[in-house]
Amino acid sequence: MTQSGSPISASDVAKVARLARLDIDDAQVEHFTEQLGKVMGHFSDIDALDLSSVEPMTQPYPLVNVMREDIELPTLDTDEVLAAAPAAEERRFRVPPIVGLDG
């Protein structure tokens, strides 16, 4: 905790904003410091709970099988789709290179 008893300081908020390249003024720093302090206070409330008898869970609802059956359906005609493309080559879309460009 910081000197004032808040779990986060204005300098912490300003530093994170700077690292995230956010342009916030002093009033916003104070506003977000207050809001984040409240959020972190809620975490303190949760940390204070005795949860030793609570089993960990990865999903709040029991899931059996969320995968759908793999059914082959009609698709678009390849020639028709490639005819509408700006550029095609060897029955594939041709796109400009992006790897290895200087600059």
C-alpha cells in the first residue's frame, strides 16, 4: 500500500499511463487513481475471505461437449471467388509481401 493507505498511487497511475502511451492530464490521473484504488480495495475484500473449502473451478457451468458435429456444407466456388480478387496466382489469392521489406 502507498503512504496514504490507497493500494495505488498517482505516480503509479501516471507511470502506467506513460508506459501505455496514454496522454492523460493531472485531473485524469487523480480520477483514475481513485477508481483503481476502489477496484483494488475490492480485491482486498476478496483476499480477506476464507476460501479454503472452495474447490477451484475453470468453468462456472458444467460443459459436456461444446463442439458441433463436423458437417461438410457447400462452399463458394473457388473460380468465382478468385475472379473477384484483385490478384490471383495458382488458384490462390496473391497479396503483397510484408516480410523482409526494408523500412
